[in-house]
Amino acid sequence: MELKKNLDLTEPLCISVPIAARMLGVSRNTAYEMARLGQLPTIKCGQRRLVVPKAALMKMLQEGNEQHEKWKE
């Protein structure tokens, strides 16, 4: 697997669910519920820990924005 040249390896590739919640402007509980329903992309690390891949979150937001733009037309 080849890494992208513009990938900043000094920044974490994943964030916690509470941080994703803050970025989305929703509560921590809502973010965990979104993860449970499959509405928030997550990776399970170990038995309990969930993390949100930054790239998947940004892709999800971009796709949501594109859908919103289609509805506006």
C-alpha cells in the first residue's frame, strides 16, 4: 500500500468519538448513537474503544454537502 505524498504523519489519522461530536456540533451521546446506527464511520480498537477515521469523516461530510447542494437546485 502506497502512502499519499501529502499525508501528514505528525497528525493522528483517527479521532475520538467525542472530538468528532464537537466537530459535527452534536452531543457526545448523539455521536455514539450515530456510530451505533452506522451513520458515523468508526473503527473498533480492542474491546471497547471506537475511533473515527478523519478521512472517512471528511468524505461523509463532503458527500452530505453535495447531497444538500443537489436539493437546493
